[in-house]
Amino acid sequence: MSKSEKISNSVIRRLPRYYRFLGELLSEGFTKISSRELADRMNVTASQIRQDLNCFGGFGQQGYGYTVADLREEIGSILGVDKCRKAVLIGAGNLGRALAVHFDYKKYGCELCGIFDSDPAAAGTTTGRFVVQPMTELDSFCEKQRPEIAILCIPKSAAAEVGKRLAKLGITGFWNFTHYDIRLEDIEGAVVENVHLGDSLMALCYGLNNKSEADAPTE
């Protein structure tokens, strides 16, 4: 088992948050920070931060803390934001267009290289700096550009079929917004991130419901 396989998913999920907060510290002019100071900012414990970072070898010095720029660079390397992997977006509807135009892919280690849609009316239209291409051009495009990541903004009913097609074209990473959970057993060797915006909103609503109950006066 590789080292990365031994690290829990909860630790991995916290790394992007560390990366984001360290970026904010850099923009504010911080050069070093202790685990306690970072913990206070992130609303976690200093012990949690030290335990998480020790999974990757540890980066601080006793009595000194962390060099902000170095720690952010190390975490960025662990996350792969220095790789600039090519990504292709499938689905030029409202969400797809928003992700194409407003999301800074290079900031997160990716480069959007093409947009595709099965709707003949969408083909040939412009989204951001891209001309939307028909799905009939997908195979030849992937053979030339060799993207590693697919961003899926397509109907749920098409997700499984399109996912398998993309896997055959060499796609190994899926950022999936389709409301269909792509399973690893469906696409052998793939890395999948199933995104459900509604789940996040419902979690917020749950919090509001419970806050209302907690704040309600008792008889």
C-alpha cells in the first residue's frame, strides 16, 4: 500500500483549506505562523494541524512554527496544483458556461482546453475563449490534446455512458456535476469527485432548522 493510500480521506479534504488560508496569510504579508495561530484562524485545533501535516512528513520547526510561503508550496505540491493538467468540459448549459467563464482553473492546477456539447444548437457558439464543439469531435480532440480531467455538466441520464467513453479516451479524473454518482467500479482506475451543490444547500438548511429549534423559547 502506498503512503497516499494510508492517509485518511478526512485529512486530504482539509489540505485545500490549509492551502487557501495560507494564501490569504501571504496576501496579508505574513512570513511565518505557528500552528496555534493558524488553528485560531481556521477554527480547528493546533494538534489537528500538526497531525495532518505529519502525515506528509511535517514541515514546521519547534519553537519557530511554519514558513508560510514554503508550507503553502509544499501543500500545493501534494495537491498537485503545480501540474497544470489539461481538462475538457462536457456540457455547455448554464452551469457549464459559468464554470468555463468564471472559474480560474490554473489557480488550482488545471488548464481548460476545450468544451463539448451534444446539442447541435450549442455547437459553434462561443463560451468564454472557447468555441463549443460537437461531441462527434471529442475522440479526435482527446487524441491530440490528451486531457486528463473531464468536467461533466450533462444530464444525469448521460453520465454513465459519457464517463465510460471518456475513460476509453484516456481521461482518468472526473469532476462530476451530473447528480449521478460515478463509482470507481464503473470506470476502472479513475479518480472521481462527485459534486452535489444541492447537498451543501440542504446541509445549510438543516443547520438553520436546528438553530431555530435551539433558539426557540421553552415553555
